[in-house]
Amino acid sequence: MDKIFTYLSLLMGIVFLCMGIGLFILPNTVFADWSPGQRYIMGAVVLLYGGFRLWRARRMLLKSTPKENESSTIEKDEA
């Protein structure tokens, strides 16, 4: 179950990054009623949050996979 949450977090991080980039690239089409200051502030916040989600998902993936050195020392101790 933790793996599913980790991959979902990775996917949502990518979605937030795309939304943040969209706030900068598509300001006149999608966000026409927002002022430029609102778009830039919200875009920066969404980009930072997406980066945080990606960083956290990467850290969780690395933590969940066993390292080769640890598994070999466990097998030596059991023998």
C-alpha cells in the first residue's frame, strides 16, 4: 500500500509542476481574470509544492527499496 501512495505522490507532483508551469505560460487563455501578480505568486507556490511532492516521493522510493549491501550482510549474519 505504501508503494501505491508513493507512486500517487510522484504523479501528483508532476501534475502540480505542470499546473505551475501553466500559470506562467498560459496566462491569457486560462487565467485571464487573474492579475499578473496573482498568477506569478500562485505559479511559484504551485511549482514549489510540486517540487516538494517529487522530492518526498523520491525519498520514500529510495527508503522503501532495500540496498544491496544491507541484504548481503543480513545473509552473512544468518549463516
